[in-house]
Amino acid sequence: MKKWTVIDLFSGAGGLSRGFYDAGYSVVIGVDFDDFALKTFEYNHGDAKALKLDLFNLENINVLKNEFAKYDTKLDVLVGGPPCQGFSLAGKREKNDDRNKLYTAMVEAAKQLKPRVVVLENVPGLLTLYNGQAKEKIFADFENLGYKMNVKVLYAPDYGIPQIRKRAFFVGLLDSELQFEFPSASISPSQYITCEEAISDLPALEGVYGDDIQDYEHPPLSDYQREMRANSLKIYNHIGSIHSEKTVKMISLVPEGKNYKALPSEYQGIYKYNEALTRYHSKKPSLTINTGHRSHFHYKWNRIPTVRESARLQSFVDDFIFFGNKSEQYKQVGNAVPPKLGYAIANQIKKYLK
């Protein structure tokens, strides 16, 4: 049976499209402008091709169209997460902001490639931006191309992801009377995957960097770990960070699930940033994974999480390998859509493609 085809715009490392890949789709092309993110994307999506294109230039959609034409097939799903600065709608000058072209690239790609389904992912705040005008514009632009649109904010822990993260998903069905129904939560709050269930099997690396490739020191300690490790014999991207003595001392004074506000009074004035010195809680999902700000710390060890730990908390499997230096890897992980969220959307879309 022919696999349904996917193109990923603004792909980054490809968390969203990896969910489609895991659900049995053929991810054909990923488009981004970041060399290492594209290397990561291409390595982890089967036979997919990474295409480096500047999407500020809408003529590059023709380049994408010509590249896709080589596959001699129709496009089933176009996915993408254009930067939200592209929705500056307040005032004429901002309407003409160059960054609007990034969102327009998604619309132009849908216009030229005519995918059966479009999936646009963004921050939940987009739904209320400019009193809802941004949401209305997205609906109108795709409805003008013949798509029946729907939107919903999905909460990652509901779908088996050990991380507190909310993302807005716009899904449009081409030439359809039906409106897309979003997947229901797969687990209840009492079943949410915790930090401990997600990363407790990974080496401690306290005060050491560790090697590029490491052995597992324990068998899987939870069902989630078993799932993440299913196709991997080694640990990749698990390099520790060695902090200053002062930082280690400060972290050691913060209990699980607390932040700098829990420090003894004599240290209270040192930190101003709201999430500074936040220690994860072993019995809860993690906070939203960021792009490598040194503000979140392991629930047990006095260091920031490694790239692999962050990837686990994002639901990337252990054989998904990130390229670039450590800061580039953190950025790729933090900017990604959790693959398990992509997987839930992808499975639901199958009902409409059939």
C-alpha cells in the first residue's frame, strides 16, 4: 500500500514530522535554513530529503514544488510551524513586516502543492493575538484555498509526554464538508508520565562530561523508558555540564519542584528571573523544555539536563540523534514539537485520508 506523503516546512529537527513518520507516513522533504537542524532532520526521517531554503523569499516555494515533482506523486499532508512574529497584524507598517512572509510561505506552499491536509502548529497565544485577528486570518487564508479549518490547543501530558507543554494546532481538510476532530487524550492526569519515569535510567554525569556515546547502566526502569530505548543499544547526546562551585551549591539548596524562591533568605536577592534555579520534580512531568537556558535543573543531580534527557522529556526516542555543537542541539530539542503529539495528530488524520 502506498504511504501517505508529508512535507515539513520550518522543520527544525523535525519533531512534528517524526510523529508522522512513526505513524507510517512517508516524510519526503523537510525545509529549514539551519544547517545542523537539517542534518538532524535528514538522518532521522528515513529517506527524507533536507532542503535548505530561505522562506522569506516566496519564489523558493517554486524550488520546493520542482523538488517534490521529482517524486511523481501527490502531496497528502503539509505540516509546518512558522515563527509567530509572522502574524503582526496591528497597523499598516507591521502588516508589511518581512516576517509575515514566513507565514505566507505556508499559505503559498498549500496553494501550489494542494495537499489534502494542512497542519500548522504554533504557540497557544496565537489564538488570542490581536483580539483573535491572527486566528481569523489563518482560517480565512486557508479557507480561500478550499480548506475546512479547525484549531485546538493540545496539552502534551495528555498524550503520554512527560512535559508540561501546550501547542496550538490548526488542521485544514481540502474540499471537505467534514471538520477535523482532534484526538482525545490518551491517558488521564493520574497516569501522566513523570520525570523519574522518563530519565531515571540515564547516567548521573554529576561533575563529569561523559562520552559522546555511552552504555546504558541499567535496564529500563519504566514502560516509557522501554519505549524510548526500543531501537537503541547506546546512549547519544548525553553530555554533562560542569557548573561553578557557587552554582552547584545554589542548586543543592533547592528542593524538588522548587526554584530560587526556596533558597535561604541570605541568597534570595541574587536571582530575578522567574524560572531561575528551577528543579524538576521526580513525580511530575517536567516544565516546558527550553532551548538551553541554564535555568532548569535535574530533579536529583546538581546540573542542567543533558540534550538526551531533554529529548526524552520531549518524547524523542533514543535512536533519534542530534547534530551540531551542544548549544545547537539544545536549540533543536527546545524548538521541536514533541513527536508523540505529531503521532497523535497523524493517526487521527488517517481517518480522513482513508
